[in-house]
Amino acid sequence: MDEQLIEIIYPRDMLNTPVINKLIQRYPELGVNIIQAKISPTEGMIELQLIGHSTMIESSIAWLKELGLDLKVLG
């Protein structure tokens, strides 16, 4: 199993979108841990740890980017 730490920045128009819920449903074989989160009326940030096979991690990161989220791979 591989692990990847990522930071997701939510733009204002996506604050009410259940992205993490959709991520878990779309990739049920992927472990998702919320490390920290900060939400304000104008922006949100979530730091996630993704655990699973590298192909699933890469696919999930690509999917999150396709949604229009600003995403940084932290390690």
C-alpha cells in the first residue's frame, strides 16, 4: 500500500459540494483520512491522506483536479 498527503483548496462556488463523500464513493478501495481542515465563508482547505495502490491514488488525484479544485501534493 502507498500513501499520499494532499491539500485541497475549495473555491467559493464549491464549498457546499460534498467532494470527500463523492471521493469515497467513487474510490471505495482507497483509504481517506482527514488530517486537518479549515473552512470560511469564502474558501475551504482540507489536508487528506490517501492510502491505497498508487494507480488508485493517481486516479483519484486526477479526478479531484478535473472537478476544478486547486490541489497540492504534499508528500
